[in-house]
Amino acid sequence: MTSNTEAGASAARTEPAGRAEAAEIAVTEGPTPARRDASLPMRVLSAVIFLPLLVLAARVGGVAWLIFTLLVVGVALREFYQMMESKGLAPHWKSGTFAALLLPIGAYLRLGTGRTAEWNLGGLLTVLIAAILLAELRRGAGKQAVANIAATLLGVFYIGWFGSHIGLLRELPRPWSLPYALGASFALLPFFLAWICDTAAYAVGLAFGRTPLMPEVSPKKSVEGAVAGLLAAIGAAFVARAWFAPYLTAVDAAVLGTLVGVLGQLGDLVESLLKRDAATKDTSRLIPGHGGVLDRFDSVFFAAPVVAYYLILRVLP
């Protein structure tokens, strides 16, 4: 039988807990206060320094843009392989990096001769895949042979193949005998669309985000931010059409903006998925305020192929 003293003590213990739960519910259901990002000044400073260099490299084109593409692919791939190593895997980073860097070089040389067909891709991939398999064979029998090979090849195709389209876009005028300077517009278009999409999604999500988009993958991303990013990408495509991409019709701008607005954000989520699996917040600290190269270019890796194939299939013919 419970005494009055014990009952009173029990009530005293449960009442604060009930108030705490009610307060927690109230906070959860109430308006989400605007969050502050301490890294914002460094983000802005990095953009102020990097963007003029990006535009300059695109205008120069040729070997300068190829070197930029190789740096992006090489550093991003190294960050990716380090993530895989943090999971206990042992990707063949030397073989994988060599294979991945050959893809932008192949695209540069192929378009430099006026070709658009993947005439050298089959032979190249055959050699690269065989080299990676043989590299694992040299290690002998192991429990993670399949995982090591898979991680290496994933890096080659995810970073190397997607990233090769950054270089491909700059050389795209050659097969159609267009002015070479037009390639700067082609090359900058995925950056312009993807990064405006990223910025809008980040800013709106930070200020007004309440509905989680994929909390198990990226808890800070919100539906509100994603919608804002999509609308911003469409708007950016129309701005690009009026500013530096007059070859886009109004329909092209709407379609391409939508494609990049969706797929660019999916690319961001894919990288978040990989980082969460590897228990990593940033792939590196190379770019102040942004993290690593892969953190900054994840959406561009998805946007560049979309822009390239849309131009080839819809605009250039």
C-alpha cells in the first residue's frame, strides 16, 4: 500500500517530467527560429576568391580548363577514397585515380579531333577494369576483395566519369564548328545553375526549413529548401538565357532549370548518403567554409552531364 508521502513524492517527480514533455512538444511544433551559420563569412570569402578564377579558366579554355578539370576530379576522388578507407575498405586509389584522370583527358582529345562518339571508351574501360582487378589480385585472398574493387570502380565512375563532363562542355563547340569562345558559356552553365540552386536551398532551408526532406540521410535539408532550390534553378536558367546563354529558348531554360534543380539536389543527397555511411561530416577542410572539393562539387558532378547531353541532344543539332 502506497503512503501519502510516497504518493506526493511520485507526483512531484512526474509533474516536472510532464511539463518538460509538454514544453518539448511546444518547441517542436512551434515556428522554427532562424539559424545562424558561423561559416558564412568564410563561404563568401571563398566564393569571392574562386569564382573569378573559374570564369577566367573557362574563358581561356584549352589546357587551362583541362588542368582545372583534372584538379577537381583528382582531389575529389582522393577525398572519396579517404572516406572509403575510414570505413575500413582499401580501394586502389592510385589505379583508380589514374583511371579517373584518363576520362577527362580522353574527352578533351576526342572533341579536339571533332568527334562526339565514344570511340575510345570501350577499349579504355576494358584496360582500366582489368588493371583494378589485377591490382586486387596482387593483394592475395582477403575478406573484402569485392568491396575494395567496388569502392575503387565507384570512385572512377562517380567522380571520374561524371566529372569528365566539366571538361567536355568547354570543348563542345569544336565538333559543330562553332566559335570556340562559346564553350566558356557551355562550361559555366552547370556551375551557374547548380550553385544558385544550392545557395537558395541552403538559405531558405536555414531560415524557414521545417519539414525534413530525408532526415535519415541529411537531417538539415528541408522540403522548403528543396523547393526554393528548384525554383531558383529555373529562374537562374532564364537569367543565363538573357545574360550569357542566348542559344537557350524559353522552353530550354524551363526544362534545363528543372532538370538541374532536381538532379543537382539529388547529387547533394547522394554525397550526404556516402558521408553518413562513412560517419564523416566533411570530405576535407580544403575549401574554407565549404569543406572539401567533393562537398562543393557534388551537385556539379550531376549537373554537368545533364547540361552536356541536353545541349547535344536538344540545342546543338
